[in-house]
Amino acid sequence: MIRKIVSIAVLLLVLIFSVSFNGKSAKLTTIQKETIEINTDIPVYNFNELEPLLYIHNNKTVIVNFWAMWCAPCVKELPYLQAYANNNPDVELLLVSLDFPKDIETKLKPFLKKNNIKAKVVLLDDPDANAWIDKIDPNWSGALPFSIIFNSKKRTFHERTFESLDDLALEVNNSINK
């Protein structure tokens, strides 16, 4: 009788462990799939293809940030931009990379994954920078990082690095509520 009870207890323990590990495995697989799907497709645009994205008209505040992996101040502010977008569902963040198209698979995607950047990323590949920089903002020198913050009522340009999440939040608030 005792052997039968011990056998049943062992069988139950094996079943419980099996079910609990399978549940964790399924959760992990779901998380991995979500992570893999982020920025798997990074479109490459010339300026004419990018330009409509700079004038999105909806009820959201939009932050468009021009950056590159080789730009240290850009890399420094990316976590603040991503955190702000994560904490503000009414904000849409578009990251416009000025890196080389040949580096998308080998450098850009691994960089985004490593830094947990989930915002939409597009790559601008247009050699006539002198023409498109002036179309974005005639006062922009071309230095990075550069951000446009806008909503349906107001548009502001920022040729500077956001130094913290609070700095970015203050700038967004001042930009759209003045």
C-alpha cells in the first residue's frame, strides 16, 4: 500500500514538473517571437519616399529622430527616446537611421536588438543631403542627432541631444503645448 502511494506521489510530481516547465517554455517562445519580430524589416528610403512620414496627420504626437550608430550622442539618447515612447502610448516614435544600407543585417539589426529598441526604424539612403536637409529645416546644419516633434497643431525642430528622459519629456511638452 505504501509503495502504491509513493508511486502515485512520484508520478504526480513528475506530471507537475512537466506541466510547469512546458508552460514556461511556451511563454519563453512567445517572448522570443515578439522580440524577433521587432525591426526585422527595415525599409531603405530615398528622401522622396521618406518625406510623407515626416508629415503624419493623426491625433498623436510624433517624434522623428535622425540618428546613426556611429554618432555617440545619438546612441546616448536612444534609450530616452524609446522609454518616452514606451511610457506615452499617444506618442509615435520614428527613428531615421543614416547608417549604410549594407550594414542593416550585420550591424544595425544586432545593434537595435542589443539595445532593445522597439520603435519603427527606417534607413535614409539619399546622397543629396544638401537638398533634403534644407527641405526638412533650413536652419538644420546637418549635425546629428536631429529631431522633429509635432502634432496636428505644432511642429518644432531640435538639433541637440536629449540628455535624460526628463529633458526629453520637458521638450516634448514645451514643443506641443506652447
